[in-house]
Amino acid sequence: MRTSPLVLLAALAACAAPSTGFRGGPEPAPTRYINPGTMAALPGFTHAVKVGQTVYISGEVALDSLGHLVGPGDVAAQARQAFANLALVLKIAGAVPADVTKLTIYVVNARPRDFETVRQAETEFFGERNPPAGVVVGVQALPMDGLLIAVDATAVVRAMFRPLDEREGRYRP
């Protein structure tokens, strides 16, 4: 049995995937740079970049909205401020703490007792849930004198709308 070239061409055309975007691949995910005007930032850093549903957050530090250091010499106070800044960036990106999948915490001249202090601030931020994958790294210095901690994170926004748990006034993971 002989197949017509026209039938063969039609069969091959039906099997070919349609071009969906740039260079024949899928459309690139939209990219959004997040630099809230109400937050101070270290020079040269973007607070976060959101690519599709993934949010990459730069090391949030203990600066208030005017750029003043919060809690000089106090790891606990700086950790609370860094996590508060992280929460704000997450919110602007459309994410919540439960969306954080990876966390890296940098502590200047880290000592074992600092780990517990940082974990306390982290627990206040994440609540009673499984913490994300992460690591605490001891560093010699951060980009600004007086900073003792920086927290960076990766989050994956899982849903556009989340039910509000009215008992706690918090979003459920």
C-alpha cells in the first residue's frame, strides 16, 4: 500500500507542536522587580524579583523605613526587623510566609547561642508549621557596618486567593 505524500505531510503537521513563543519554546515567565518605596535598601540590591510564581528575595536586613539600623548590637532585635521586612516584601509580591520554600540566614560572627536567638525570630515569623529548607551561615561582615543578620528567601506563590482563618486573623498555609 502506497501512502500519498499529501497524507504523510498532513500527518507530520498534526504531530508537530505549535510554536508558543520566543524561539519556538514556551512564553517566558513575566518578571517583576520589587523595590517598595517605603523600605530602605542596601545600595545595589533589589528587594525581590518575581519570575512567574517564584519570588527571590534578597537579604533583608534590620533597617527601618528611613534606613536607620534597628537594634545595634542586638541579634534578636535585628532578626525581628529582618523578618518583618521579609514579611512586607512577601506581601507586596503576593506571597505569605507559608509560601517560603528556602531560607538562608547570614549571621555576623555567629556563635552557637545566636542560632537559638535566630530560630526564635524565625518561629515568630513562620508560626507553628514546618519551617522551610534552610541554612544559617556565619559570615565575617555584611554590606553595612552594624548589621548582624540578613535573611534571604525563595518563595513559590501557591494560590491567588487564600481563606482567612478568622480565629487567628492569619492566612492558613
